[in-house]
Amino acid sequence: MGHSNVTPYHQTHLEHLTDYMCAHMSGVVLANKIDAWQENAQLTVSGEDLGNGGFLMAQWQYQAVVSIEGFPHKAIDPRYLLASVACWISEFDPDRSQKGLADPSVSVDVLDDGSVDVAIELELCEDIQMVPDSEGHIRYQGTQYRVEAVPIWTAEDVEIRYETGH
């Protein structure tokens, strides 16, 4: 059996999306001109046992807003900005439709002839999973846990035998 490629939670989806956009717009949009926040969050409690000692404790769904001040829409085609959001969704949030999350919306405020403020809003949903850890900060059902994605073990080899009773 092989271990899945699971990493600890270091960023929310919104933080990761914002960093991704900053990296792709580097030199065009200054990082201090991009702001991001959450609105209208909802926590759906689960407690589902995921195996390997881990649990899906909840799903955290929220409206994410990424605001870019002074985007130079005449210096760079705004489709690059929109493409960076679409690429992030495609690569890092591909199961959005299964979760019933709406497509992003974009609003633009013209500042002057060369720049606009852009607000991109999208729904995001994140699993909150826990794994056992004696040093963890959360006690649940008598065990200490830390917040981290639960590893999923997958079979790398399968052997199938077919025997006939001759």
C-alpha cells in the first residue's frame, strides 16, 4: 500500500488563492494592493470517521472576496487576472460543482483611464479534518488531535486469482 500525498494545513484556500494570484501577477500588481477576506461563513458539523484514526469534523463554507486596487488594465490584459483565478480553481478546487459552489463573480470600478479596482467573489468550502497527536490542541472522545488532512492509503498493487474447482 502507498501513502497519499497529504500535507498539513498551512493555509486556507483563500490564502492559497491570494498567494497564487500574487505570484502570477508579480510585477504587474503589487502584493500590498491585493486584499482578501471571508464573509458569511457557515460551519457544517460532521464527525465522520475517515479511517486511520482521523475524522472529518466539519466543512467550513464561506464567501471569499479578493480585491485588487489599481489594476493596470491597459498595461496588461485583464484576462490574465481572470485566467489565474480559473487556473487555481481547476488545479486546487476541482470538485466545486459537486459541493454546489457557485462560479466566481467579478466587479470592476473604474478609477481613471489606466486603472481599475477589481473585486472577485467566490464561494469556497474547506474540510476541517483531525488526526491523532498526543501533542495536539484538541481533545475529542478521549484522544488528543491536531488539525490536519487525514492520510488516505491506496493500494499500489492488486493480485487477482481465479481458481476453478476441477
